[in-house]
Amino acid sequence: MFNAFIEPKKLKRGPQVITLKDAAVISAFTGLQSGDSVVDAGAGSGWLAVYLGSIVAPSGKVVSYENREEFASLAEKNVVRVGLDKVVEIKRADVFQGIGETEVDLVTLDLADSEKALASAFQALKPGGHCVGYLPCFEQVKKFVLESKNFGFEHVRSIEVGVREILVRDYGCRPATKGLTHTAFLSFLRKPRMP
């Protein structure tokens, strides 16, 4: 498996990024594997696209939508920096205007008002495909999940991922007082398989 995402020093950071703790859970709970196809929106700094690209490589594809030129340019540079430019495409387009790809295995939505992209996500997915919303607030989770049902999605789960390090010392072990706690909630949806 490609390892660039695990070494963030290789990647430049602009807008807020999806960290490894959330990216890993997205790939684990959706069963993403080599050869799969992914639509990722918005690209931001491209960290999630790079991580997903490292999993679907060498024969899979990630198309990451970004309508802000400065973000798209940074994401593209990160993709090239880690050698995934044959796997990950940064598409300068507004996902709210539609998704051109079809029969994809996974759609990730990391946008304000991401529920407005659910109809396009549903159309882009193959039966059994997953859609994951990266949502900072409870209110967004509720809106995203309830709206998803209007398009035929099944709500699989909504979760929060926390990481708490343990300090290990000669004189005692205890949880660290600082850590990467709340970043966002993840809502997992699935397009039903054909009967």
C-alpha cells in the first residue's frame, strides 16, 4: 500500500484537512480496495484524495472535485508530490452542478451544505456503493441523514472517531491530557443493491 498520507510532512496544508483517524475509518467501513473508483468533493488540500488514491492504486481512480482554484492547485501539487497523478485527478468543477462519473464505489462529501450533493451522489454510485459525509456539527448530521432518505439511501451509521494517546512512563501510565479529539462526524450511507 502507498504510504504518503501517513507521512504528512510530504504534503502541504492549506484549508482544513481530513486527518488519518477519519480517513482510515472511511476506508475501513466502506471496504475500499485496489481497483475501486471514488468521487471526493471538495478536495481542499487533497489529503483525503491522496489517502484514498493510495488504496485504490494502481488500477483504481479518484476524482476529486474542487471549485476554488487556489485549493485545486494545492491539492494537485500534493498529488504530484507523492506520485499519484495517474490515479488521482483534481477536477476543477462544482459538485453541486452534478457528478459526471458513474458506477463509482464511494462518494465522499466534505462541503458546507453537502446534503445538496446527495442526489448527484446517488446517481453516480453503483448499487451497493457508499456515500460518506464529513460533517462538523450534529445539526449537519441530522440534515444530511434525513435528506439522504429522500433519494433512496440507507443510513448505515453516523459516528465520531476519537484518538487518545496513553503516556507510558516508569512512574505510571495515564491518558494524555491533550489529543486529537473532535474533528467531525462521519455519516455512512449506502445505495441499496438491486433486488
